Amino acid sequence: MLVLYLILFVTMVYAIECYDEKFNKIDVDKVINDEKLFNSYLNCFLDKGPCTEEYAKELKG
């Protein structure tokens, strides 16, 4: 059981260190609640449509 907790702890620490703050600019609630905006983000991310300058940098890096 101790090994399981240790693995969980290490995984959580690694995930926190890997989080990229560039995604903080994206208002997730706004995107999820606006179907047109959601599809625009999705198409940009999947290279199925154009990306606006506003969020292209956040999605494409």
C-alpha cells in the first residue's frame, strides 16, 4: 500500500511540474459553452481549419 501511495505522489509531482502556464489565457468555460468557438478551437488544434492569431500561439506552441 505504501508503494502505491509513493507512486501516486511521484506522479502528481511530475504532473504539476509539467503543467504549461501558457494555457491559462484560455477561458475554458467560455470555449465549452460557445459551440462556434469550441469548434473553432478544435479545428485549429486538429489542423482542420484556420487558427486566429488570438489563440494560435497557445494551441500550436
